[in-house]
Amino acid sequence: MRQRRIIPGVDPQLLIKDAASLMPAASRRAFLRGAASLGALTLLTGCDIIDGDTAEGVLRKISAFNDGAQAALFSPTKLAPTYPESAITRPLPFNAYYDEDDAPVVDGNSYKLEVAGLVDNKKPWTLAELHALPEVSQITRHVCVEGWSAIGSWQGTPLSEFLARIGADTRAKYVWFKCAEGYTNTIDMPTALHPQTQMTFKYDHKILPRAYGFPMKIRIPTKLGFKNPKYVVAMEVTNTDRGGYWENQGYNWFSGL
Amino acid sequence: MSAETAVDGNRIAVRETVHPLWVRVTHWINALAILVMIGSGWQIYDAAPLFDGLRFGKSISLGNWLAGALLWHFAAMWVLAINGLVYLTLGIVSGRFRRKLLPISPRQVLADAKAALSFKLSHDDLSRYNAVQKLLYAGVILAGIVVVLSGLAIWKPVQLQELTALFGGYDAARYVHFFAMAAIVGFLVVHVALALIVPKSLRAMVTGR
């Protein structure tokens, strides 16, 4: 297997575990090679029909085009449907590229949320300070890139509210998140400012359990599940797209719902 | 689309164009797009199967893993949708759908189905569809519309939530999408088999005659 790009702070053991369920047995880059000839016949007339990298390159360009199409379709005011308590999926599935037992354990007492980039106030936030922020609640549908969905109940503070408090330059293009296990995520600013995008500290009105991202997850009901990072330890307001763990491996960047 | 020539006062039918160019072009673009959509769709299905025991496997699906399959699916969707819109527009505007596919009489469908199953159905005149063909061609166009709309409902259950609701919600829309795919695959099995049994029909879709 090809050496994976090392992401700073990533536990290599977790990365190895990640391979088991979702990754192909062969090298990641081969994921299109088997399809390259068919692709050449269909979409890529004129391209080298054997070169899988060419097929992948073209497909990634179309995926980037799809980012733009989805950004154009995204409404900053259209709300994701909400549901009654009775509709909540119990239990909400745990899902990550590692087993639940390997989920990060973050010490809430020493935890500090790092804030960086285009913001006025870069003071780190303790969990007590974060918990003191105004609380909103949502019962929305989590849609996984795999296709399944589940309805959950999340409480926390609107990300837009927090961005206002830290004096973020909301003309910036992106907000980047870093998680305790090394997972990363970049979202577009319009989504960051969407009224339902939430810095989440509770699940079903109880402090987030470890499985669901203690001490903080970013709940974004307008995006696929993998764009909802858990165990968030740092965020940066930036004009540089730094991608993300899954996006860098081929999942669509925007992944809007 | 029929060309007729008068010779010595008698009207002799010159072999007529069965399929105009736009039908042939959109047919083959659609054929390739739908194969990519089905192949990659099967790989996507395998990531979260709807039915216990039903997996398609890597050998007959496209993309090798979920991200690869999604890249294919969301690339070919443009080809399928744009080509499909061109086909539907021209089919309606030219009157071809009305002329070729309507009316469909249930009694005639039964009679032609019986004849087909006893190998007594004639394919001498390729320009005229029998009732079973009319039903299948109209049916697969409908399935194509449903598969695209249910696909949009799954892809954008927030931005297009009204459409998703129309299908009974996100989870129900996944089943609709699956069964529309299954209907198209079922059609393809019959369609390809018959095209091979009656090769001149295949030739007509290439050369027009």
C-alpha cells in the first residue's frame, strides 16, 4: 500500500485501522484505474484510456466544478428540516474511520479551543467559557456520505454567533477545523454562517459523550456527516483552502445537502 | 421522417429513416451515461446496502471504492441529465413520442406480449413499435425521469427538500432511486437481448436505417 500522506498529529495506528472498512485493499490511487477504460469511452474521449491518473484528474476537475454548482445552489437562509423528539434515531450510530474504542479521549479540564487566522481575538477558549455561550437546539437529519441517515438532537451555540464574538472576518472564504485525532475539515464561509451551523457541546441535552465528539463537534445539517467534525480542538478563519481528511482522498469538497 | 419517391407514377417506398440523427446521438450518449451511473451507483449502494444479502461487489461496479464511485456518479449525472433533457425536449417538440409511443392500449399490449412469447411477433417494420415496445419505451423514459428526480432528492435533501418530501423523505427516496434503477436494468436486459436477436434494429440505431 502506498504511503499515506502524513497529517501532523495523526495517530498512525488509527490511520491503519481506517483502512479496514472503507479503503480498497489495493492502493488508493488505483481506485479509478479499473474504471479508466470505461471512463475514457464515456466521458474522456481523447484522453489516454490506460492512464488512471488522467481519469482521476478529470473526475476531480468535475468534482471541483460540482463544488461551485453546489455553492450556487446553497441558500444561506434555507433551513434543514427539523423533526420531533419522537423521530430521533436511538441509538445514533457511531461513525468514524476508527473503532469507537479508539475515539480520542479529551480532558475537558485542560481543554482549550485554539482560535487562529483572520480574527480579532485569538484568546483560547476553555470549556467552561464555551458552555457559557447562548444555547440553541436542533433535531435534524445526519446524512452520511455512505447513504444512510439518522436523526439526532444537538445543542450548542451558533457558529455565526461565536465568529462574531471573536471578531472573525466573515469576508474570508473558509473556516478550517482541526480535531484531537488529527482529523481536519474546511468549510465555506456561507455554510459557517448558516443559522443551523452549530458549535455543539451536548447531544440530546446531555454533555456530548466521547463517541459523539466530546468536548465539541461542529454540527452542520446542510452538509454530509464527514463535514461535521468531532473532537474539535482548533479553528482557523482563512482564505486558504486546506482541504480535509476525506476531501483530500477524493470525497467531494463541498458535500452540501 | 419517411422519404418516398414517385417512380413511373407508382409510389415506391424508399427504405425510410427509422431513427433521425438526434435520436441516435442521444441514444448512445445515454447508453454510456446510464452504464456509468449504474456501475458507480452499485458501488455507492454497497457502502450502505438497503437489502440484507444484496451486494453488487467491486467486480461489476465502478470506482473501486466509495469516493471513486461518487466521483463517477456526480460526473456522469451531468451527461445523463443534459442529454436526457435534450432527448425529452426534442421527443416532445418533434411529436415523435406521441407518434411512436401513443396510444398504448392494454389489450394490444397483452395480445402483443402473447405473440412475442410465442415468437410470432413481427419486427418487419422497424419504424412502427408494437404495443409491448411502446409500453417498455414509455416505461423506461418514465423510470429515467424518476431515477433523476429521486437522485436529486437524495443528493440535496436540504436545498431541494420539497422534492425529497415528494418522495416520502430522504430514506424513502433512496428506495425509489433503487427501484427506478432496477426497472432500468430490467429494461436493459430485455432491450439488449432483443437488439441482439434482431440485429437490424441495432443497425437502425447506428445508421438510422
